[in-house]
Amino acid sequence: MSGAAGGAGTAPVNGHVQLGSARGRWILTATVLGSGLALLDSTVVNVALPFLGKELDAGMDGLQWTINAYTLTLAGLILLGGSLGDRYGRRKIFLIGTVWFAVASALCGLSPNIEFLIAARALQGIGGALLTPGSLAIIQASFVRHDRPRAVGVWSGLGGVASAIGPLLGGWLVQSAGWRWAFLVNLPFAALIVLVTLRHVPESKDEQAAGRFDVLGAVLAALALAGITYGLIETGAPVPLVAGLVLGAIFVVIEIRRSPDALVPVEIFRSPVFTAVNVVTLIMYAAMGVVFFLLVVQLQVVSGFGPIAAGLAMLPTTILMLLLSPRAGELAKRFGPRWPMTGGILLAAGGFLAMSTIGPGASYPLQVLPAATLFGLGLSAAVAPLTSTVLATAEERHAGTASGVNNAVARTGSLLAVAAVPPLVGLVGDAFRNPPVFDAGFHLAMLVSAAMMVVAALITFFTIRTNVLAVEDDQPD
């Protein structure tokens, strides 16, 4: 990109940028770095769980809250983050979220106890809620229409790399510098994102946005998720669970009545494909959330892997996502998202079944590698078509909201599954310090996750019957 073009950070170029141009590559780089930061953190922390649990004297519920405090605020506020970007500028909110995320990461790294860490993780989730929907919305608003599926494929592939490389980076940091660096590593990445975005990303917003923000909706969504999550983790506390369910029902009623000024505009669900693909997202990411939470702990606590070796376990997934996700986006554009998504989700289910064989003395080449490879192939085939379908079935002016809805659904699925599945399979109390108990719970959790993926594949096959990604080639102005 030339210096002049790079300086046009606020020039209105909505929908006019080609992916192959210098500006297009810089825009894509910024969005990949931004979403990758949030994804990296969500997986790099998992490797550190046994170590921070021991140092901060936490039980299984403390480890669950370390993950879920972040996911809770992210899922509860990500819709508001998408709406703020549509209204005030996607680039602006993206930058604010990145800085917020960095400050909260520093607080996490300095935590003196588990309670402080959980609170700092909740703050970190707020930053993630501001930056995450902006990355996809910037892609949708900036690139010419015929380049968007491939741009989303590249974004998914490289973002998936950040997610999958997290355990490897986390293992190296934990083993060489300590668990606190699993959080402090975010600071230099955040600084780089701010520099690239300020220099190269154009501003975009929904010029038709009007009315008031649905603050009540955002508060109700966050409180509902908090109550349900607390009730699922603390199995002897039914009152928060019931309260969360009631608040969730009130949220739905209020959103219907407040449309079109609601946090979640009802009109965005007029497309049955948009609705169906979000249901698939909920189930898919619920299963994946359980796997990412438990696998690296299983490898360390039960199989005897060190932190670096446990992180390396998902390297095949990283490579496959990098190589195949852009191609999956192109295939979905040509032939429709139904088959890539269905086949990919089923492959991922096979990967989870293979993971259920990982136990004491597990062999990397015979057990871990085949499982990670199957999972990587499935994820590569499914994620880019899924994301492109979400954006293609919503109006362009709702790009931020559609991205926020899908991200909120994904995080909610992970949040609820990480809260519900461990107690369901017997992983409570000090289970992560008891290898036989953890091993038994892990095996059952992988079977539950595989079953969820099969359900998601069936829904995909029977609901996504048209090629919603087929578009006429358009030329940039």
C-alpha cells in the first residue's frame, strides 16, 4: 500500500476495496490481528489452568470461572459492541476495544488471587465484546461483494490459526516464564493492532442508524447469562439458574416489543437460513468449548504431557485451518455452504470421538495426531462457509449486528457448555488434581461433544438448501 492510500484511514470506501489490492491486504491484516487477539487469549489461557489453579489455590469451579467470566461478558455485551460499531464507527469501536482488552490483560497478569483474576477476566471480556464484531463488520463493509466470501475464508483461516496456536504459545510461556505471561503477551499484540488500524483501516458506519441504544436489553442479556452460568457451575444453587431463565424470557419479550430499536432487531431473523445457521453455531461452539477447555488439561494431568507438548497437540489443526479455510470459502461460494458445513461438522465429530481414546500414556502419533487432524479438517471445511452465510443472509447495513449476533451465539454456546458439561460428567471440586477422576470425566465429555456436533450437522443438512452465497460479480468503483 502506498503512503497516500494508507493515510486515508477515514476515507469513505465502503464496499469498494478489492481483496487483492494493497489496501485490501492491510484491512484484512488488521481484522485478522484483532479477532486473533481475542481467539488467542481464549485458548492460550487453557494451558495455564493447572498452574494458575495450583498457585492461586483454585478448584474446578475456579478454573471454570476463569474461562467463563471472560466468555460471560463477551457473550452478554458483544451485541452492544456490534451496534456501537454500526452507529459510531466500526474502526473507532474496534480500536477502543483493543486498548480496553490490553489494559484488562495486564490486570489478569498481575492477579494476586483467583477472585481478582476472575474479575479482571470479566473486564477483558468487555474489551473483546467491543473489538470482536468489528473485525467481521469491517470486512463486510469494506470489500466488494464478490470478494467477501474469500476474505471471510482468509479471516477464518488465520483467525483459526490464532485460536489453535494459543495452546502452543501458552505451553511455551507457562513452561519458560510462568502462567502470568499467558495474559501479558497480549500487550505487544494489541499495540501492533492499534498501529495497523490507525494507519490503514478506513472508517465505516450505518448511515441509517437512528433511535436509542437498547441498554436495558444489554443488561438483561448479561444478567440472564450470569444467572444461568452460575446455576450450572454451582450445582447446588437453583435460584440463580431459575432467575437467569426468567430474565432470558423477559429479554426475548422486550426485544420483540422494542424492534427495530432493540439490541437484537427482530427483522434480522426474517431469513430462516440466518436463524438456522445461528442454531448450528450455538451447538457447534458448545461442543468446541468443552473440547478446548478439557483437552489440554487432560494431556497434562492424565497423559503426562508437558505444557509445550500439550500445546503442540493441536498443531495439525493450525496448519489445516491456514491452508484450507480460504478454499472452503471459495467452494461454498460456488456450490453452496450446505455440503462443506455438513461434512466439516461430521469430520469434527469424528475428531472428538478419536479424542475420547486419549488417556494415561497416550501416544501422540497413534491417538492425538489423528484426532487433531480430523478436527482440523472439519473445522477448516465448516467455519468459513458458516461465517459467510451469516453475513450474506443479513442486510449489509446490519453487518455489525449480524456479526455480533453470531459471535454472541457462539460464545453463549461455549459459556453454557463449559458451565454445564463438566459437572454433568463428574468433573467437580479437585478433579483436575485427581487423574483417574479427570480421565473418566474427559472421556464422557468427548462423547457428549461428538453427539452435539452430529446434531449440528443434521440441522445444517436439512435447513441450508440454497446457495445463499451466489452473487453477481460486481466491479469496484
